[in-house]
Amino acid sequence: MSVLISDEILQAAQMTDEELKRELAVLLFQQKKLGLSKARELAEMPLIEFQRELANRGIAVYDDVAAFQTEVENLRTWGDL
């Protein structure tokens, strides 16, 4: 599924399409609707860069050790690790 955002909307928001993708990815990650690797994929950013973006915003990457372990397994499954 593709979502089309008009240039008018982007101009009104004073954002580029890359910025919008990043904002959406951060929001969905923060709301726990996307895991780290899928949010990074949506943002089209390298993992470490996305983690740095989250840290700059004061957003914890992992809630606990179990969440970290789950994410490591997901990364292995998706071939990102």
C-alpha cells in the first residue's frame, strides 16, 4: 500500500518527504505501533542514525531487557543483524 502526500501538504507543514517519513516513524515507534527495525525502515535511515534520532528526542529505545532481546531476534529474522 502506498500513501500519497501532496506537495501542498508538505509545503503547509514546511517539511520534506524525508522529514515526514522520519516524524511518522518516530511517532509510530513512540506509540509502540512499530518496532525499532520497522520504524527505521520507514524513516529510511541506518539503524544507528535512527537510534541517535530517538536519543536526541529523549525517547528510550528499549523499555527493558526482554524488549531488547526481542528486537535482536527480530533483526536477525529480517536479516538486519
